[in-house]
Amino acid sequence: MSDYTITFAQSARKELEHLSVNVIRRVFPKIENLAQNPRPSGCRKLQGFKNLWRIRIGDYRVIYQVFDDEMVVDIVAVRHRSRVYRFR
């Protein structure tokens, strides 16, 4: 199976830039792993949205879309759990 391409929404890229180095060290490897397995164990599909998934990394959540036909995983948000679901 070939790898998916990881893309970032501009807002998600800015959110990553504002995280502490320790949080980035935990979050970024999980994001990179989405290239091999876009729906890893523990991921959840968000209710009320057609194609949004989330993975949990401690107190942070990564919200992303999977486009299987294009082999793309698009990172939509990387936020603390207290404010992650207030994005649309």
C-alpha cells in the first residue's frame, strides 16, 4: 500500500506554530503516521460531518479529512481538547 500525502490547512499550520516544543514532539510523529494508516486504532469519525476524523494525543486533538481517491490526509485543526470542536 502506498503512502498518503499529508497536507495542512493554513489555520492548522498556524496552530502548530503556536504549540510548545514538547507538545509538537508528541503530536508530529502521530501526524506523520497518518501517511501509512489514515484511520489508526483509536481514531474516531466526528458526528455531524461527512469526512472528519480525529485522533487523540494526550490533551490535544488532531482533526483531519481523508480523501482515499486522491490518497491525501488533510489536517484541519490541532488544538487543545477544551476548544477543538469549536472550529466551524
